Amino acid sequence: MNIFHKVAVEGLTRNRTRTLVTVVGVALSAAMFTAVTTFAVSLQSYMMNGAIAKYGGWHVAFPDASTLSAEVLQEDDRVESMTFYRNVGYALLEGGQNPDKPYLFIAGFGADTFETLPVQVISGRLPEKAGEILVPAHVASNGGVKFAVGDTISLLVGSRISGDETLTQHDPFCSGEKPGTVGETLLPGGRQMYTVVGICERPGFEEYSAPGYTLITCDETAGASAGSTAFVTLKNPYSTRSYVGSLAEDSAYFLNDDVLRFAGISGNQIFNMILLSIGIVLMVLIMLGSFFLIYNSFAISLNERVHQFGILLSVGATERQLRNSVLFEGLLMGFIGIPLGAAAGIPLIGLVLMLVSENFSNVLYDNVPLVLKVSVPAIAVAAVTDMCTILLSAYLPARKAAGMSVMECIRQTNALKTDEGTVGPLKPVRALYGLEGSLAWKNFRRNRKRYHSIILSLTLSVVLWVSADSFGTDLKRLGAQAVVDVDGDILFQTKDMGEEEFLQLYDELKMVSGVSKSAFDFAAEDPGGAEAEHCMTFWSDTPGQTKDRMQTLTDGAGITVSYTLRNVHEALEQNRNMLFIINLFAVFFTIMISLIAMANVFNTISTNIRLRRRELAMLRSVGMSDREFGRMMRFECLLYGFRTLLYGLPAAGLCSWGIYMVLIGLEEAVDTEYTIPWGSMGTSILGVFLMIFVTMIYTTGKIKKENIIDALRDDLN
């Protein structure tokens, strides 16, 4: 440790209060950085696990494994696991109503395939042997053809041919009606007999552009051979695109975008940009709050040590040595504050996740828990970002102080600005507040740069608090509007169902266990001949379970017309849960940033007053009483507060109005008007003055206890 490092350590130990407050600020910023990165990793893990549970954990699929050899697929060291199903073939869907999906596609699953590719059974069971088949419910709802458990179906299974090419599920249906396209034909093969043993949800691995509805049967011969589809899971999902680029130049493939998007490697650039933008906004807000706190701490410290810097420069110290001395102070504070902040941020975000885990399960995946995931790279990113913020905050004032001339540092001629017109109108101030007000006004005006940071920090606190409160209030108003517009817990709506079929279904649905009340409205045809919407409304004390029973009944009935069955209560509950989650995180980050701002204000005000010890001691030595001294300091507090509100309230109002325009004002269906957030503005006003007065009382109380003669002798060097 050289002499400059020793001087830096001595300066930190002599000013324990300022050092402690700065370390606390560093710890707060480190806690927030760690909380943001840890929450992002935990949420990413939750969303990815939910997508895997729904769509499967594979990364890339090859619809025709015959184009790639078994050795290439199975012996690649980038591959973690692999599963197959056999492409049994296609059969024409008799009576199908979707012109883009005219086929049934039969996939032969092995035992391990059911484990890799999740299938959600609605009614019945999974096939257990050849000749049994599982039919997806969207064959009825989308294709218009009804199958029921127990049906025996005979299918003429064949291959899709276009010219000399055999088509797969990855190739959309082409009728050849469009100019310049070659139509496909179905080459018949053998006839197969199947017994329907279950109805399932649409398989997650079926592409929306696929020409056939995927029916699943048992086939243990599936493997890396001709007529099979391969699903590959890689050891490193981030190598997916390079993997397919090196293997699939002449082979068709499709990616599991539902899983890959949560790893940040989705082809959906909009989704990626949204995630990146949210992270950047949060990190920038934290960096700004941290920067102002640490920058002000070092700026004040260096203003206090300008005389010391002048002496060091006069005896041969270089500007680089002085800058490195200040950066060494920043490193010391970072080495102390960052581990403390990280140690506090991880359990803190863990507590928050525990509070919102149930709400997340109600909004997104109810079968996947939201748990804390600690990531070393995420913590490292938070630590490096915080350290960069500290060093930048220390470097800027250090460069400015080290660049001053020797005489300017020793004489401190740049400490105060007393140019003509700087002090401003004293007569109105003296008339309203006397001599004490005049002294406070003079000090405030001649040290304007010193107080800009205080006002800026307080303004930031006001804007953040009002904006967060307005955000929550507007979301609550949206939720209240939704509650008013909806009656009932479960809605069944359709436009195409006949009256007899509609009434028959209504009679069945109203008898479902859990229904406490029901009503329906079968609208007659309007004069134009178009059918109006027909609606059934149900009330239930357990709407989630009741809706599931109704869904099973309707899927089993094989309704072939378009319809919607909605758990309205669940939708409202999801809105409430999402509102709770947003409010909790908004309050959490607002409180943390406000704590940084409070530490900044406390540090700046207390240190500025400590720098004025000699000035204040001189006033007391010439007869200023404690009452007059307190009156002068209270007037300074009012100057801080009113100047903050002059900037902060208009800025907060503009942010509040902008949030309203985004959430409500641009939504034509919501009939609400913008209201000024008087409540949060009033709270912020009280908070500003309370913060200032508490800091001022604490610091001036310590000064009053000091001996006047000792304060006059102390040059703070």
C-alpha cells in the first residue's frame, strides 16, 4: 500500500458517517442489481420449465430422419438425448371443414416418446398397444368431424406426394390452385383399423401450418430410420442454430420456439426486444440512483480535500496518482458494499418470489413452481455493473479535482461563486424571514452547484413514487372496468350451433357438478339472415373445476362448430393476480430506489453542513442563539423542499399522464378520464420535507454539541 492509498484510507476512517452512508448506498444498489438479475434468471427458469411441461424439452425436430444418418444424429457430442415417432402416414379426413388441414396424420409413439413429448389427455386414456389411437379435440372444433371414445375408425393410410418428393408435416398443404404452384396428391397405401381410446388436447409439437391433425398410436419400431420424425435435445440450447446449420442444409427441420424463446434465442425478435428493454430500463434506473449517491459522496469528499490535493501536487504528486487514490477509495467501498448487497439481495428477492408464487401459478403454469434460482453468472453481472457504476462515479469528480492548478487548490478560490447577481433578491426574504432567512438565502444562492444534486435526488424520488402509484391505480381501474362488464363465472358462446343442439348441450352443461345457477340466450336470426351469438351463462362456487368438467363434456361430445368456453372468473382472478404481482414489484423497486435517494440526500445535506462547521461556529460565536440558528436551518430546508417540488411535481404529473395514455387513454373500450394523482403527490410532498428536516435536525444537533473554539480551529484537512 503506497502513501496515496494510506491517505485514502485515512480519509475514509476520519469521515466515518459519510463513508458508512456511501457503503450503505453501494450495498443498496448491489442488492437491487442482484435482485433484478436473480429475479430475471428465476423467472426465465420458471417460464422455460412451464414451456417444457407443456411442449416438451426438445430443441429441434427433423420431420424426416431418413435424410440424416443414425450415426450423425445419435453420435454427435452436442446431443444430450433423442426420441422418435414413426410417420405412419396420412388419411383423408372425411367431412373436414378446414381447407388447409384436410388430413389425419398418424404418429406411432414408442414408450420413451410419451415421456419426451407431453400429451394432455382430456378423456379416456393413452394408447397402450397397436390398433389403439388417441384423437386430438381440435379435429372436432377446428376440422368439424366428431370422434368419441370407443369409436372404431377405418383409415386408408398413404403418403403425400408432390412430383418426386414425399411431403411431411413440415410441408403445408398445397392444392395447386394458385398460379405457379404444384398440387399434391395422396398416394393410398394400406387400410388400418383403430379404436379411439382417448381424446387429448392439440399436441404441442404439431406445427400450426401442419396439413394433418396428429393422431397418436403405439409403434415400438420408431427410430432413426426412413419414415420417422426425430426430436433432438441438445446439451447447450444456445448452440441450436449452429447445430441445425451444420446438419440440416438439405433437411427440413423446425425448432421448439416455445421453449427456446425463454432462453433468449427465439426467432421472435419482438419478444427478445421486450425482455431486453425491461431489463435495460430497470438497470438504468438503478444505475442512475446509485450514480448520484456515489458521485455526490466523492464530489463532496474531494471538495473537502481540495486543499490537501494542492499540497500533494506542490510536492510532486501527479494527476494520475491523485485519480488512482480516489479510485482506490471506490474499490474499497465496492469490496465492502457489493458482497453485503448481494448477500441481502438474494434472500430479499427470494421472499418476494415466495409471496407471488401462488399468483404466478394462477396466471401462468399451475403445475410448475416459481422458485428462487441463484445463478453465479447473474450475480457476477450484477457485481461488475455495480463496480463500474462506483468507479465511474468516483472517476468524474476525481478528474475534475486533479485537474485544478496548485494555487487554486491551496487557496480554494473556486469554492464559492459570488459574482454580481448571484445572491439574488434579499429584501423580500429579509422582510418575510428576517436575518436568518437572508443568511440562508445567501448560502443557498452562492452554493447552487453544491445543492443541485440534492434537488435532483429528491426530484427523482418524487417522480418514481408518483409514477409507481399512478401505474397501480390505472391497472386497478382497468380491473374494475372488467368486473363491471362481466356477469357470471363461466360463459359458453357460439354463432353456428342449431337451436336443438344448443338446448341439448345446455341441459347437459347445467347438470355438471358445481353449477349453482345457469341461464341462456339463444338469439334469433337478424333481418340480414346472419345468426346472432348464442350464449350460456353459469355460476359456480368452484368455477375452475366446473369449467374443466364442462370442457371434458364438450370435448367428449365432439362439437363440430366453432365455440368458446371461458372461465370468466379465472380471467378476472388472473387480472387480480397480475395486478398484485405488478404492484408488488413496482413498490419493491420504488422503495429500494427511494432508499438510495434518501441515502444520497442524507449524505449530501449532512456533509455540506459539516463542511460549514467553521461558518456556523462563527455565527454562533458572534451571538446567534440556538433558536435563531434553528430558524436559519429550517428556512434552508424550505428552500430545498420548494425547489424540489417546483421541478418534481410537474415531471411526476407528466409521467403519470403518459402512463394513463398507454394503459387507459388509448383503450377505446374503457370509459375513464385522467385524474391527477393528488394522493401520491401529497404523500411525496410530506416525504420530501420529512426527509430534509430529519437529516437537518440530526446533523445540526451534532454541530450544536461541538465546542465553538474547536470548530473555528478545524480546517477540515
